[in-house]
Amino acid sequence: MTPGRPSCDPRQMLGAAGEAEAEKALARAGLTILARRFRCRAGEIDLVALDGRVVVFVEVKTRRGTGYGRPAEAVTARKRGHMVHAARVFLARLGPPSPPCRFDVVEVLPGADGTLRARHIRDAFRLGLWADPPPAGRRVRRI
């Protein structure tokens, strides 16, 4: 994808629409968006928001349906690990002291009328808690 040019890839267009819907849902819930698509070597975070004084790192998952499971189920242990590392970089750039933080997921699916609907899952996972076992033969450091 060329910077500054919209993509014609239907998956990227759906993802961008899902992120926009997620951002609206978070704003309706009273959160303030601090950053969109924060990227660093450690990983990427779709949205970074502020909920009171808590920094919220948000993964947005958009799907056309639930044939392959709920969108939030696609946030694997590996993805969570990348989010945690990217969150640490974000917090380090803010400087000390680090504010409290949490990790949320917003899943976006089309409603019965075809419009996108967002479901906000607060505190979807915590540091050091893994729902998926680590890959065989690979050590995973608890964070």
C-alpha cells in the first residue's frame, strides 16, 4: 500500500472501516483516542486511548461473519505478546511515572442491516496471563 493513497484491497477497506467504527464506539463510551496504528519494532497497536487516567491499548478485529469464530478469538497469545511489547515502548516514550494501563479488544461485525457493529471487550487480557499454551519447544517469558 502506498502511503497517502487509499487501498483497493477489500480486506484492508473492511479493516479500516472496522477501526473507524471501533473508534466511534470507544468515543461513545467516553474514551479519548491518543494514537491510531501505533507502530514500533516490537509490534503494532490499533488504537491507544485514555479512559480517565488509564491508558488503554486496543486491538480491533473486524470480520464479515462468525464462520471462523468470533473476531476476538483471533487475538492469539503471540499477538497479545506483541501488543504488550509495543505498549511498553509507548509507555516508555511517555516517560515516568507510567500510568496504569489495560488491554481491550473491539470486535466489529456486520449487523442484521449490514452496518458495522462494534463490541467493546474491556480488560480482554492482562499482563502475564495467556489463554493459549506456548508453542511446543518454545519458552515463553511471563510478563
